[in-house]
Amino acid sequence: MTSTASDVLDELAAIRVLPVVVIDDPAHAVPLAEALLAGGVACAEITLRTPRALEALEAMSTVPGFLVGAGTVLSERQAEESVALGARFLVSPGASTRVIRSAAALGVACVPGVSTATEVMAARDEGLRTLKLFPAAQLGGVAMISALRGPFGDVEFVPSGGIGIDNAASFAVDGVASVSTSWIAPRSEIRPDRFDAVTERARRFRHEVAR
């Protein structure tokens, strides 16, 4: 049975961690996904910031039991290309109506970035209830989430930006669907001799954010 956008968001919330991955070599995509799986983190957001990011996304989408999405999605074209190559969800730094509606038309989950109450309202108007708070640490972290949850109690957030192992535990609170981080698999660590370290980082981070 094909999973819906809602099903994918439920899966991401169950995992509780969303690694943000900037990858240069598609050959590293499958072993990286396997390293994350070994650490209990069955998902990743491949950011469209490198020339071969879409190739890496496509390779990672073949790993059984692994949920891969595209990040830094800025246009309808990027949304379409990503989904065609296996992306199950789309993440954006901001709330683009065009990207949100493109994701809906493609039948995939979309997690747009917000940083203000106005942007939350705009995303809610598009029917979304899971939103990326970006840049989370710079906006006040959990305090900002608590403030926004006052008027928007039906919204859950995926905080992203400035989150590492030192402050991860602070996000293990109601209103946080999943915690986005580049700490687990930093660009410099995505190489064959470091995949064991990625597995351990995934395990540690997931433990910190578990509720």
C-alpha cells in the first residue's frame, strides 16, 4: 500500500530525528543510509546544495526501510525532480506557496520553514500542521516553540539550525515532531572510514531527543 503524506510525517515523528545531509559523492549515499539505520535513524534530508545531490537522493531511496527526502527545496522544478528520483518528503528553509502546492500536487509531504507567527498562519492556510522552525537556535529554541504553540496548539515543529548534541535534549518537548540536525552526519564525516562514527552519533542524538 502506498503511504500518504500524512503517513510519512507520522514516520518522521516516530523516528524523532531528521539528519540534514550535504553530500558530494553519490557513492557514499547507500552506506551512509545503512550507517544511519544501524544507529536507529531511518531517514535523512538530502539538501540540494551540491551538484550531485539528486543522484545521492536517488541512490538512498533504494535502501529498504529508509525514508529519504529533499531539503533546501526552493522551486517547483526542484520539487518535481526530487520526487521523480524518490524523495518522500520535501523541506524548505521558508514557506513558498508554490513549493507547498507543488508537493500537494505530487502527493508528498512538505515541511516548509517558518520563523514568525505570520508565516505559521500562511502555512496553516495551506493545510499544513508540521512546520520547520528555522533557524531554531537563533530564534530562541524551545522558548520560541512554546510561544508559538500558544496560539497554534494544532501545529508541531521540526526545529532546525544550530542544534547539536549539547542542546538536543532541550527539544524533547511537546510540540516538537522531530529534531533536524547536521550534527549526526556533517559533510566532513561522510566518508567510508567514518561511517561507524555516524552510527554512534545517530544513536546518541536519538537518545537525547527521545521523549
